[in-house]
Amino acid sequence: MSHSIIYECFKETVTQFPEYPSIIEQGKSLTYAQLDRRIDLIAGKFPSREKS
């Protein structure tokens, strides 16, 4: 399965179920919307891989 397909499936889940828990650990959880925002913040710190 390619990374783009996994990403597309994740984004679809975020759209359909933004307030559902995505991660639950030691009594704490993140919703899909919260996880998506954190992923975007982390991804923004990496240089672009676009070809010129």
C-alpha cells in the first residue's frame, strides 16, 4: 500500500469522524481532528520534497 493511499484514507476518516478518538493511551486520547492538526504541524517543520 502506498503512502499516498494511507494518507488519503486517514484524511477521509478525519473528514467523516473528526471527533472520534484516534489514539488512546494511558487514559489520554486524541481525536482524529487533533491528530491531523499535530501531523500538519510536524510535517510543516520538514523541508518540501517537491521537485523543481
